[in-house]
Amino acid sequence: MQTQTIEFIRPIKPQTSNKITPERWSVPAVEELFKLPFSDLMFRAQQIHREHFDPNAVQLSTLLSIKTGGCSEDCGYCPQSAFHDAGVENRKMLEVGEVVKAAKAAQEAGADRFCMGAAWREPSKEDMEAVVEMVKAVRGLGMETCATLGMLNDEQTEQLRVAGLDYYNHNLDTSPEFYGDIISTRDYQDRLDTLDRVRNAGMHVCSGGIVGMGENLTQRAGLVAQLANMNPYPESVPINNLVKVEGTPLADTADLDPLDFVRTIAVARITMPTARVRLSAGRQQMSDAVQALCFLAGANSIFYGDQLLTTGNPDVERDRALMDKLGMYPFAEKNH
């Protein structure tokens, strides 16, 4: 019986002089990855995953909303937007002591990275003073720190660097071509500029996007290509599956096929081999089987804890049971 030889899609390499540049992925090349037979795509992603990571270790991050609701952005998916009536109560920023208490609880439950998120377009001077103290306090616990605070200017970026922030999260959300269908209050370039500031300051970049917002395959490939072509690409890449919330413009969007989400994880792994690819929002609606496929496709980080900002997340007991079932373990436990 003849066997079929699979010719995998290779990334396009630009013409270079003496300067070393990363492999560049065109949108058509990324789209071709999405179109591979499922088993071939998974096999390739798993091979690449094993080249760079322990395939059974998962990094656990906990996300806390330090300031909730009333955001002046109009992101179509977000229940915290002041433009939408999604039943989210506006709450002032938490005190530093409250944040430290939550971080300690997350650490005791097994998390090694603590992420702090605030619902605003960009932080004020007073906001930054409080966030800096939070970063210092959480870092003092021995945890990795991450913050998502919207757009940053040069001064704010430097403040976070001096405070010892490890990661800054600023998602691209979707491809440049589809972005205007989701958000009108901030340009795509604004997001790229903030990420450039973070990178230039020497902090790690956490950036990903949301799938299932009604984008087509080319637009989904465009998001991955945009991330993979950063120089360097993000160290942490959260992939979110849209959580539909009543009162937001995307509440009635058709569900994304679970296997299309798994494909997105696999393509992210292939195009960004050394990044931590994180299963983020939408896990609560996923079966154990779908999550297992995502880990097989190269996901090796999850948000851990029963709340993601204002949306639900699997509880710690369910995640521990799933990891036990799959023979997986927290990255921190394996390395300490």
C-alpha cells in the first residue's frame, strides 16, 4: 500500500543582509496551516511542542480584576465597556492589601504567575502609583507578575519596569482587517505602539487574541500572522474563545466549532514555537476532551481560578482533576 507524503507549509524567509531576522509568516502560509488535515496539524504541533517544552507541564496563572467596569472603550465582546449594558457593576480600584491577599491564595493553590487587570483605556498618574505598589508587593511573594492596564506611554512603561513587572499583557484581539468591526475607540496601531514600548523597556510581552467573534478563516490566520511576525514574537500568547455576554454586541454570534479552536492553538504553537500558548477565556464552556486536544496541540498555560475578570472559569478542583486525568502537572511543581 502506498503511503502519502505530507509536505508541510514552510514559513517565508525574507531577504536578509548580515542581520539575523526571525522566520516570517505570510497570512496565506498561516491559512494553509489551518487547512491541513487535523491529524497532520496536530502531529506537527506536538512535535514542535516537544522540542521546546515538557509536554506534560502546564504553567498556572491567576487573573484578578483590580478595577472593574466603566471602561471608555467600546470593545464589542467586553461586558466592562461603558457603552454596553451587560450588568457589570462599576467598582473602584482594590486596595494593595486585597490584591496581596488574593495573590497569596493563588500561590497556595498552585499558581506561579499573578496577573492584574484594570478596566480603563489607560491608567492615570494616581492609578499608576497604586499599580506600582501592587506589582512590588506581589513580586515580593516570589510570584511572576503580569499587568493589563490598557495603553501605556513611555513614563508609565518605565514605572512598571522599575517596579519589577515581568509581563505586560496587551492583546491584539483580532487581525488588522477585522479589528474595526469589533472596536472603534482605539486604533490597531495604538496596540502595537504599547507593545513596542513594553518590549523596548525590557519587559516580557503577553499578547494574543479572541477567536469566535465572527471572523473568517483568513482573518483568524491574520491574527496569528500578526503575532508571529513580531520581532520577537510574544513570550506568552493567550488564545481566548469568545464568551458571549448578554448586553454586548457579540452576544448572538454563532459558536465557533471546538475543533477550529483546537486548530488555532496548534497553529499558534507551530508559528511561535517557544511561546507559552495559554488557554484563556472560554474554558468553562469546553469539555475535558476539547481541553485535552488543546494541550495536545501545544497549549501549556492556563488561567487558574474560578474567575477571569468578570467571566467564569473552571474551578481549581476541576482543573486539578483534569490534570490528574491527563498525567499533567503544574510547571512550578515540576521545577521546585
